[in-house]
Amino acid sequence: MRTVGCLVLDGVRAFDYAVVGEIWASRGGSRPGLPEFELRVCGPGGGPDRGPGGGPDRGPDVRPVRMGGGLERWPDHGLDALAGCDLVVVPGVEDPSASTPGPVLDALRAAHRAGVPLASLCAGAFLLAEAGLLDGRRATTHWHLAGELARRYPAVTVDPEVLFTGDGLIWTSAGVAAGIDLCLHLVRAAHGQGAAAAIARGMVTAPFRAGGQAQFIPSPVPVAGEDPLAGVRAAVLGSLERPWTVGELARMAVMSERSFARRFAEAVGVPPLRWLSEQRVLAAQRLLEETDLTVEEIALRCGFGSAVSLRPAFTRRVGVAPRDYRRSFSARP
């Protein structure tokens, strides 16, 4: 995944467009050790001969794309360039009820036929659904828009709970921060945990939130000193090798198991043991990339007990076996 196409058209959300640029725009060596990406901003009327410095044959109908917030952008490429990308990202739109121009839908279908993975941010799912690309698939969008997406496109299975979801060919995400989570997930899948973590660090954002995490958390940002579970999570992350149980964690938090499980899910978005499994897999990814430890040693350090137990959990979460992951993403000789 080196060439990433960002679709822009009238009404695109400026924030979503900026997220794509923050993650995939090359910065002339300012991110050493990271892959060099080519970000193609593609849209109606785009191309190298367009824009303020374009040729005199632009015509009066060729104009910059008008994004939300009053911003304008001349696309660097036309819509046909999407089919030549390694990934196409569809930002959200300000008005999901507005109809999408036919050439834009045709370009999305052509990219899909060419085998290019497509990813939508927030209300960008409406464009993929209008193109017929979400029929028979599970998809998500911002929880506030999920009901409308399901009503307008009954052939789509809409899940309003998750941050993002996909099958490798088409991905959809919820609003704002969930779009960042999906983009980092796609970087992680293609280039490894280290690359995604480095980009997240530069953006000062969380490097990992699982797609199945809940969109809405009642108390997502606890007041300093008022999160009784912060110390529990820190203790677990410092000793992942221990065979933690919900009972142990509840006693550490001085709660009953039922109260602890409920409070934990409210604060983090997933049940305790699911969160623990995700953190163990994430730690295993880092060790596979950055160390020469055997898979058996990594399994012990991360609390899986053995490589036999690590393998199915890792494959289920990451999509490949630990040894295959190391061959693809190890930063060591």
C-alpha cells in the first residue's frame, strides 16, 4: 500500500480530508523509517492541467472542489486515477442525503472492479452504499446517521456500535476519531505496528483502538484522579505475562466482579478480557517486529502461555500467523 487515492467532491468534510493527508502525505523525509506514500487527491475535473495554473482549455465549468467550512481544493488527479491506486479513501460528506454525481459513483465501481480496497470515513459510507458496493456487507457510520443508512439501503447490514469494520476489500468507519482509527489500522495491516505507532505518535493520538470497540462510551475522558480503573489497566499492561482473571482485577479495583465488568466496559468500550486479549496481541506484534525472541518466548511474555495459544488469537486479530507477520514486518535483519 504505497499509492493512496483520496476522493474529493463538493461537500466533503474538511476534517476527514485532513486526516487522510496527515496519515498518508509524504513529508520529504520528516518521518524517517516510515514508508514513502504517494497521496493522490482525485476528483471531478482534476488533473495536472487544472487549477489556477492550468491550461486555457479549462473551460468555465471546471472549478475547484468546494469542501465543508468554505475550503476549496483543486484535485491533482481526475476520477479515473482512483482505479490505479493501492487504496482509495472516501472522506465523509456534509450532507449524506445529497445525491452523488454519476461519474463519481462510476469511478468507485471501477476501482472496486480493479481490486482496489476502498475505505470510507464517517458519512462516506453513503457514497459506497449509493454505488451499490455495500450490498450484502456489514458496514458502519456515525451512530447518529446509522438509522438513515439502514433505511435508505436495506441491503446493507448496518452496525452502529463498532468503530470500524471491513472485509479487506471494503472498509467503513464511524465519525471523526474512528476515521483515524481505521486509517491507522490500514497502515498497520500493510506496514506493521511500528509504522502505525510512529504515525500515531506524530499525530499525538492513540496508536490502537480495536474496530469492535463501542462508538459511544458514557465517560470517555475521566477527570484526572477520578478513574478508579486507570491503575488496574496500568498494572495489567506492566505484567501481561500474568494469567489475569476478572476476579483479580475486580479485587484490585475493590469492586464486585459484576460492577467491575460494567464499569470497565463503560470506561473502555469493551469487556475486560477482550481488552486484555487485544493488548496481549498488540504487545506480541511489537515484539515480533522489534526483537529476535522466539514465538514461544513472546507468547510467554505476553501472557498466552505457549505459542499454540498465541497463534489462533494472533491470527484472528491480525489476519496472519505470528511467523508470517514477523517475516513481513520485522525491522531486524
